[in-house]
Amino acid sequence: MIIVMEENAPEEQIVRVVDRLVNLGFDIHRSTGARYTILGAVGSRITDIRELELLDGVNKVVRVSSPYKLAARAFRPEGTQIKIKDVLIGGEEVTLIAGPSVVESREQIETIAAALAKQGVRVLRGSAFRSSNDPYGFQGLGEEGLKLLSETASRHQMLTFSTITDSSQLPLFARYVDIIQIAERNMQNYALLRELAKLDKPLVLRRGTSSTIEDTLLSADYLLRAGNQQLIICERGIKTFETYTNHTLDISAIPVIKKLSHLPVIADPSRGTGRRDKVAPLARAAVAAGADGLLVEVHPDPDQALSDGAQALDLPRFAKLTEQLRIIASAVERKL
């Protein structure tokens, strides 16, 4: 249930409404805008909302029928913007997050970061712990990989972005990573989500390959209720009967989630297709559909990459893509 207070309602009235809701058995989450205070009430239900509407300072009470109360657009109609240092996700600018699938060496990550920085990329991605269907493939450099990512990003005034795969990695991610991505296979790993919510770090929740939009927003709601309000949704493709691409990137999910939820939405055309020749067209489509950011895999020599080379762009292709995205972003009243 959403309680919208009157414009510029005094703090005394807000406190009385909160106390009343707590007494009725609700957990309260408060959102204060420039003029209005909105209270999200999660928990037990009452049959007659008039007893709340008649309280001093209450403008209206809205029942939220969706099961994801805190992630719903009604809770924060103006949308959520997440600021990490001087990078804003969810604002007018489309944020590019780029880098290799996995950090392989100091030379590799430095070459990529230097090129990306020239293209205006502010967030450097790179995994250090890799989950794969191939138990004998490259599994990442572990802590050393996170160190290389952090040191390189610092030299180029970039933020770090990496994927966590296990709760044992939490101390390392707290130390080295600015934006933590939750892998799709952990979208409903609630034990891990609870621990991540305790960190004062922005989180990216990746939609599971067999998950509906509602499933995704329920997991997002769980993180919000657990205490982390710095949350971003990532559309990274779902499993369908199509086999030509690795997954089917659900472009329609971008505007749908943005209508249903106040959270920023980014898209991953690299993982979503698994084919580098399809990354650029789907990246363009995602920006046109309203994505707040893109997650793109880049490698100096994709054919020699230790993992996921087939879905990585080389540096010239990425440079060309950024120029195309600037044109598309401008056409939809955004900027890159």
C-alpha cells in the first residue's frame, strides 16, 4: 500500500501516520521528494483504507496489487537515479559499462581500459570469478583479477564493475568493486541477496534465463526490503526455443520494467546473443527502447580470448558502436 502525504506535509503529521501504520503491523519505507513524502507500507492488510485517508496530512492511499511493493513504480513515480561518485545511472545519460568478460592479465585489462576511456566509458567491467558450464575452462584470476581491475580503473578515473558468484567473495568485492553484479543463476539465491543488501554498494540484478519479469521484480523487491536501495535491473536474455543465439534478448522487457518499476534498467546484448555480429544491432535497439545503460564485452583480440570471445567486440567495432549510439540516444532525447 502506498500513502501519499499532502504537499509539504509537516513532519509531525508524517510521524503520526507512520506510527499508525506500525501499530497496524506494517513495515514502513519512506521516500521523500521535493514536495511530497510517500510511505510504502508492506505487511498485513486492512479492509478499510478510509481510516488512513482520514488521518491529518494524508493526500491519498493507493492499494498496490502487485506483490513487489517497494520495486513498483507507484512507490517512486519519478524514478530512481543511482549516483556512484560522478556517474549517474537512471538519468538523462545512457551509461556504458564495458570491458572483458574475464580479466586475463595486466596487459589485457590496461589495453582495454585505455581505449575505453578515450571513448568516454566511465565504468570498467571484468570478472575475476567465472561460473561456466565448462568445469575445465578458464575460471578467472580470483583476487588478483579484482586487484588488476581496481588498479587499472583507478589509473583511468573509471568505476569498477564485476560479478559475484559466492558469498565467500563478499569481503573482496567490498574492497575492490564499485558496482556489484548478481549473476542470473543467483537471482533467487536469497541467502546471498541478504548478505549483499548489507553492503553499501550499488547492485545489478540480472534477470534469470527462465525468469519472468515479475520473478525479477520480486527479487528486486527482496533486496530493497533487505535494505539496499541502490539497485539496477539487467535484461540479459532469456531461454526460448530459438537456438541461433545464445539467449533471446527481450528488448520488450526494457520499457515494460520501466513502466512497472522505478528502478533503472540496463541491457546486456553481449551475453544476450552470444554472437559479436549481433551485439551492435541489439545495443542500438536497447537504447532506442529506453535502456539506462549497456553492458558490452570488449577484448583486444576476441579470437584469442580465454572465455566468451565469440560475444566480445574488438576495440574498433566498439568505437564505431559508440558513435552510432550517440545518434540514437539523441533521437530519443537522451545522451551518451
